[in-house]
Amino acid sequence: MHPSISIIITVYNRSHYLGTAIESVLNQTHHDFELIIWDDASTDNSLDIAYQYAQKDKRIRVIAAKKNTGFPTAIKTAVEATTGDYIGWVDSDDMLASSAIEETSLILNNHPQVGLVYTDYELMNSQGKLRGLGNRCRIPYSKEGLLVDLMTFHFRLIRRSVYDAVGGVDDSFESGEDYDLCLKLSEVTEVYHIAKPLYYYRRHDSNVSNDNLKNIYWSQKAINDALKRRGLDSNYELDTHLTAFFSIKPKLKKKTIINNQLQTELLNTATQKPILDEKNSPKVSIIIPCYNPGMMLERCLNSCFEQTYPNIEIIIVDNNSTDGSIEVARQLAANSSYRVIFTSCHNQGQNNAFNHGFTLAKGDYIQWLDADDELMPDKIELQVKALEQNPDFDIAYGDWEYCFYKSLVKKGDNPQHIIPQPKCEYRFGFTSRQYEDYLLQSLSHNWQPPLSYLLRRASAVKLQELLAWNPQTFLATDREYYTIAAIIGMRFLYVPNALVRYNFWSPIQNSRKTSDKGRSECYKKMHLRFQEIAAQQPAERITKQHWSLLKQNWDLWKLAPVTLIQKADNIFLINNLTQFGITITLSEAKIISALNKINTACTLENYASWVVHLMAQRIVLLPLIDSYDKLVEELSRWVGIKYSPLHDKSSWKYPSQPENNKEQFKKLINTIPWFAPLFEQQRLAVFYALDKLRNARMLVKDTQLESTFSILSV
């Protein structure tokens, strides 16, 4: 016998939408459930509509409250009236996808350790037109991440036993009661995410969630309560960043009811035009250097044309392309409403093209964009708004996806004509956060793709004066650019959900064709330049840790012939050539063991990334490691640092994978490349350990000397 299921709809004056909400529940592919409709003393005909449906379908029970209590009390009392083993609710102005109950209940049936399952959701407007996935769908679930983001949004199906165990909905909350409930549930049960939109969330002017200040207050309470329950309040406190967005909307003069239709007379119909238009918005210049991007250029330009931000100019810099991409760009531009400027830069190199394009830019903000990458539609709008409301910040950054393509090299007269496959092979999502020390992130190479940033014009001008797009640099040019920005004290603002897609597709991209020796020499020169600029800054800005990374060694190293000796509680490492030995920690021994598996000479920075990736591949095989957060926690132990729940996140984006599936999680860790910017704190710890080994002469410069590694127990 299958567990019973109860679905709840609470309603207060939603007669216009209530019928579609009820029908979306009744039309489920899973038929065995009860539907409780709780009318919270509506003054319109919502209660009549509920009774009409109840007369037609015996699965419906209608409960009419004598007075309006508000949603938290209504939903709590309605749950108490249900009989199901599983419970879920649908807002009276929203809709369920037809398979929502079937798919969510199947997870609870098959996974007894899961107490909460939630799905993705699609936005729809007041007329029911779909507007795409909601922003919360982009946020991967974790117990720690839930402290700052309610990604467990809609639709949720909850096991009644765990609902009762946490005391259910706290109706002392005036808003955010679902956030409080989800935080409590995450502390006692496993949570499963179905990465599929099974709920349709309607946005309209009278949404309860539109009262932002009220929502912020009660969300703060939910988070602070969770910090106390989890014993984290002694070490952590909530830091709330308020960003105000202003708009002008029509003022209602009067309302009249005619033939049961609400008619609104506007005080001034001219104010119907939104304030965010081309005339009233700061201009953004998108600068795109173009050198043989092939068919990827169409993706790039379409992502620009699809921006929701209205005041954009696009500057396409032909950097000696020979693949016909400029002609394609002209055809696409002819059908765009945005201003598109074509220009040529004959001095080869992306940095030359960026510098040339900037001379034509009129924008108040600058968006640098490679011709093979993509901006998501609201990226620029989100970042402009955030910077406009946070004038102390200079540069915005956001979240991003790493998309890997297979490609073919077309033989013939133009050997550099690359043909990527139409669809990416796999794609990963990276969720960032606000960094207090962005210079440390830059120097430790916790990398963001260049298109994830948006700069104020004044910042771009200052960087231009320092020749941050250095024509002499051929590799990691964006790393040089934004590290210089951090060195001179520019402030970086994280804007959640400002999403971009970085495409990795061509074997002749500089990042793929440059030799290790070439990289080493490039980074040496780059960091000497960093040191010169840092020496001119106020002494308090550049810390001792910054200087250690500014002066890091960029030679190619390999493990010397060594022997590891374990004697009682001590571990010794002996150089077999010099017989010199040092005492090392267990974490350092694990690092050396991983280092021995890398049969090539590397810089310390590359070794750190590679070692951490090898460790992660081993850790994910452990039985209890079934989530990204658990992996990071165990990895912290392996490298000898304290675990922090504040870390970047990574997740599958394509092909779609069940997030809670152990095998798919192992596949994620084994598929994602070693050079991806993951595990930033752990990489830095390994880097310092490797530098210690270098100074102790346990690493040798790249020679023909063969590395050997042996272990003795005494």
C-alpha cells in the first residue's frame, strides 16, 4: 500500500486564479491524494469556487476559516487537518505540472532517508505566459548553502514524520515561514532535488512575496535561529547586504467592479512606461574582439541581443579573422535593435583588440566579452542595478557555467578553422560568493572568466592607464587585468544569479596550446609586474600573505627521489640523494603521495590544483561522501585545514544528472578537469605545503632525474 498524500491550497481573495490552481492539482498523473482547500475568510467568491470544485471531486475537502489569520497560521492549521503521510502545498495563484506529485512521491517512496524533496520551477506572468526558470533553480542545494539562499523553493513534498519532528510551520512568523521550515528540515533529514520544473510560479503586483522589507526581516530571523540551533552563532553572524532597486509605477486613482471584472483607472497613463528604458539608463559598452570564432560567434552575439537591459552598444573588433565570422556578425547585427559598431584592429592579439575597442566605447559601464562566450539574458541588468545601488564598489562579478565542446579541425588552406560540435559535451555550474579579500582570490588563482565581470567606466580608464590589457602578455590576460585591479584597491561586488557561460572548445585557444614552459615564463613576467605595482600601493593594502603569493616561484618542479619513513607517531621525509630529512605532518604525507602520481614537471600552482583534484577523486569513493559539502569537509581534513561552510560550489548542468545520486556525484568529480577553479581554500593549503617541500629541497627543478617514492615503517 502506497503512503497517502495530502495537498493543500490556502486562499485569500484569489478568485481570479484559484480555479486554475485547483485544476492543476486534480489533473495529476498520480490520482490518489486528498486536496484540502483552506479559505482564509475571503471577501470575494473564492470560497464559492472551492465548493463548486468539491461538489465535482470527492478528493477535495473545503475548510472555511471564520476570520483571516494570514498565511503562516492558515497553512499550519490546514496541515493539522490533513491525513496524509506526505504533505505539500500549492499557492492559490500558482500551478503544478501534471507529474509533480508522481515524481516527488516516488523519491520519498524509494529513499526513506529523504524527508524533503523539491523541484525546479518556472516563472509565469499574470496571464499565465511562461518566462523561464526561476533564479533559485540555478543554486545547488547544500545544508550550509541553505543558510543564505532558499533554493528549496517550489514544489516541495514533505514526509509528515519529519515535519512533525521539527514542530511544523512556526506561525509566529509573519513571512518566511517556509524558509524557517526548510532550514529546520535540513537539520534532521536528507533533502533531494529534482532538477526539473514541476511548478509554475506566478508573478503579479499583489504577490505576498512583493513586500521585500518584511521578507528580509523574517528571513534574517530564520537564518539567525538556524545559526543558534546549529551551534554556529559563536563563530558566525549574519551579514545582510541590502540592495535597493527603484522604479516608477502607475498610481491607482480609483477601483470599480464592473461585471465582476476589476477595472483600474490610471491617474496618468504616461507613467505606464517603465523607468528602466534606454533614455534613463546608464549605457553599457560590450567590446568583443573577433579572431576566427567560427560558429561560436552567433551564440555570443545572440546572447548580447537577448539582454533584458535596454541601453547597450556592441563594439565588434575584427582582429584579422579569416573564417567569415565578421560577415556573419554583420548579418546578425542587421536584425538587432541594439547599436552595433564594426571596427578593425590589425595588431594581432586579444589585448590589442580590447584596447582598440575601448577607444570607441561611450558606455558608463564596460563589458569585456570573448567572441565565443555567452551572457545570460539578465546578466547586465542585474549587475548594473547592483553597482548603481552600491557606489563604493568598482567591479561586479557573478556566477558562471563551464561548457566543454568536442571539436573538429578542418583540414585545408586554413588549418585554424575549428568546427565545434553543435551541443556541448558536458557543462558545470559554479556558484560564487562575496569575497572580503579579492586580491587573495586573484593571487591564488580562484579564477572567474573575464565575461563574468562588469566595470564602471572610471575603473576601466584607470586600468587602461596602467596598460592592464598588456599587449606583451599572450596568456591569462584576464588574470593579469583583474589582479591589477585588485592590487590597486578596486572593490569587487558579487551579484548572485548574474550568470555567464564560458565555452571551452578550440585546441588552438591559448589556454590549451601553450606549453608548460611557456606558461611558466609568462607567469614569471606577469608577477614581476604585479610586484612593481604592489610596491607603489599603501603598505597596509598588501599583506604578508599577498606578498608571499606575489613572489611565488614559477619554475617547473618535480618530486625528488624520496623515502617516507613512519616511526611511531612521527613521519619523516628523506631525500635519497642528499640524505637530508625533515619531519612532516600526516596531511603533508597525503600530499606527497598524491604528488607522486603526477608524472610531469609543473609549477607549484598547477601541482596544487592537480593534487587536490586527485585527493577529491579518492575521497568521493568513501561510503559516506555523497554531497559536495561532505567532500569539501573531508578534503579539508586531508590537507590539514579547518573546514568552512563558506566555499564556492560546483554542480552538473548538462547533461542533467540527479544531484543526490552517489554514482553521478562520483562522475562529476571524475569528469570535471583538474584545472577547474574548485576547492580554493584547500588548493591554497596544498600550495603552501608544496612551497615548504621546495624550500626543504624535496622538490627538484625539471631535469631528466627520475622521481622515486618509497614508504618505510619502522
